[in-house]
Amino acid sequence: MSRQIQIKAALDQVRSEMSSGVELIVVTKTFPLSDLETLYSFGERHFGENRQSELSQKAATLERDINWHFQGGLQSNKLRAIVSASTYIHSLDQLHHAAKISEIAVELKKRQRCFIQINLDSVESRVESSKRSGIDPSELSAFTQRALELPGLVIVGVMGVAPLNTDPRPCFASLNQMSQEILKIAPNARFISAGMSGDYQIAMEYGATHIRVGSSILGLR
Ligand SMILES: *Cc1c(COP(=O)(O)O)cnc(C)c1O
């Protein structure tokens, strides 16, 4: 089977399982431009990347009507390049980054759309030391209030990653609660970015509006 046919079959499979109104982000990190071109030819316009250099390179090369979703760790010295290339940032979890992103966005005459990443590791008690990024759920309201004061940002919702090897349901339920909470302060921040190849169907049951799917469509990295 050709690579294109393989990708089309996998893409059709995921699309057939999607709830209506949910946005599919194909996570293209580590995959070559040719795969992005294939996905584009099948109508995909939302791509997810984790590294600034790879994002910048791909965004500079491909067509303009693509929505680029940055979901990797943020570093201060890379924020300018990330803001320049990203339609959405999913991994906002530090206020000093928020301030800097806002400043850069204002300079670039854009408003940077951001999800606030929530650390869901504490939801499942089996996960002990948490290395994953994201703010603690208890910080959401204060964090959001501060972020809303920044003129270059638009807070669009919450993002979470369920820890590996645990039942994702309590995590997605908790993220859904976080979504309700943020809506009280930011009525337009209604998006929930949740679910990857292993758990996107479950994430949609818990209200995900954006699913981030890589390996189920493009294969193992
Ligand atoms: C890599 C990655 C994904 C996609 O993971 P798959 O298991 O390949 O679907 C989704 N979200 C984040 C934050 C990622 O880093």
C-alpha cells in the first residue's frame, strides 16, 4: 500500500469516529513535509507540532491556509518564533510566558489564541511525581484572571494530557470541570483540547472540542 493510501485509510477511520463539531488536529511532529502535503490534499487544515524549529520550518514551506497548533514545552527564547508561526498555542502554563507572548503578539499585530494547559496527573492518585507540564487545577481561576488582562492574548479554553497507563476517564472528567470553571470568568473560552491516539474517543465523551491525533493516522514515530 502506498503511503498516501495508508494515510487516507487511517484518516477516514478517525474521521468516522468523530463527534460532530469536534476539530481534528493531526499531530505531524517528526513526520516529513510530504506527509503534511498528503494530509492537506485530503482536506486537513489543522496540524500539531511540538518543537519550535520544526514548526517554523514547516509553516514557512507549506500553504497559508493551515492552522498550526503548538503543543510543546514553551521556552522564553523561542516564543517569538512560536507566536509568529502558531494559530493556537495549547501549552500555556506560566504567567511570565503569557506576558511575553502577549507583548510579542501586540508587536506582530495579532492576538495569540491560547489554551491553558492543566496538569491532570494529580487526578489519578497512582501517578506520584508529576513531571508533566500544566498548571495545578487549583490555580486555574487566578491564572485565567491574570491572563485575561493581557491585550495580546485570547484564552480559548483548557488543554490536558491524561497520564499514561491509567484510566483517562477521571482525568477528562476533571478537565471538563475545569472547563466549566474557566467559563465563569472567560465566557468565550469554551474549547477543550483533549485526547490523543490512545484515548480520543473517550475524550470526546467528556466534551473534547479538539482532539490531537498523531500515530493513529501517521504511524509510529
Ligand atoms: C505527540 C502528542 C500528541 C499525539 O500523540 P499520538 O499518541 O501520536 O496521537 C498529542 N498531544 C501532545 C501534547 C503530544 O505531545
